[in-house]
Amino acid sequence: MMQMQQGHRETALLESEEFWGEVDDMERQVTVDVRVLKHAEAMLQQEIALMKQEMVDERDRELHQQAAAMASSARMSRVIHTEALLEEMSRVESVESKTLSFEEEDEWEEDESTKQR
């Protein structure tokens, strides 16, 4: 009977050592899994940060393109307006030139009529 109890104790001890060995193995595996997950989390956070930066950069490029298009449109508008002003000035100068020409002609005619008298 004693032998039997001793055998049970030894079996229990062996089972206990085996149990705690398994617990240690599981603990080590959990530690490894936690490290792997933390590393994966860090990689994902890095990737998210890069994606956010890419989105910001893309938005900046879009805004710069819009600003450039607006500036180009404004320049074109100023060119068109300037051309219209130049045409108007040319017409005014032409009218002034004709007016002066008529006035000179009138003066010449007055001079001629004065000379003839």
C-alpha cells in the first residue's frame, strides 16, 4: 500500500512537473506571440502613417495644380483684358488722328481762304 501511495505521489509529481513544463512552454509561446503582434502593430502603424502622408501629399499636389490653373486663368484673363484695352486705345488714337486730320484740313482751308482774300 505504501508503495502504491509512493507511486501515486511520484506520478502526481511527474504529472505536476509535466503540467508546469507545459505551462512554461505556453507562457514562452504567448511571449513570442505578443512580440510578433507588437511588431506587426508597429509595422501597421508605420504603414498607416505613410498612407496618411501620401494622402496629404496628393492633396497638396491637387491644391497646387488648382492654384496653378487659377493663376494661369487669371493671367489669361489679364492678357485678354490688356488686348481689349490696347484695341480700344488704338481705336481712340485712330479717331483722334482722324479728328486732328479734319481739324488740320479745316485750318488749311481757313489759311487758304485767308490767303485768297
